[in-house]
Amino acid sequence: MAMVVRKGNADAGAIFVLTRRPDGRVALYGPSPELETGIRRWRLVVAEAAEAESLADKRLVREADIDPDLWIVEIEDREGRHFLGEFLEAE
């Protein structure tokens, strides 16, 4: 299941993807600063860890202070899949 939990400006605003597993583990993906090709890409911002939900929440609050038009998409998936495929930067 996926849902938009924060809707930003339709023409602007960064997009963040939060993945959530049934056991509560989360990971956060944010925009990559590099847009050379004009293709939107993502990078892992907060990796799954014991404190990941708190870190992700704090990061999203900071980002919203900088860019009030940001979007947040939350994906609930048993395997923690983000579905960003080839648009996720290699770590």
C-alpha cells in the first residue's frame, strides 16, 4: 500500500519516500541533488535501524522548514521495498 501523507505544491517541492515494514522498521529516501539529465533520482537518507523512525521524522521536519512544499509518500511493504528501481542512486 502507498499513500501521500503530505501533499506539497503541484509544481514544486521535493519528494520523499518513506518505507515502512509491518514490524515498524522504516527507511527514508530523498531527492538526489544531481539532476544533470533532468531525470529525478533518489538516494537513501535514513537507513533501517532501531532509531530510524525518529531520525526520519526529524529529517522530514527539517526539510519541511526549508521547503514547505515538500511531498511525502509512505509505502507499507512487508519487504521494505521502495519501488524506486533504477531511479535510486547506487550506494
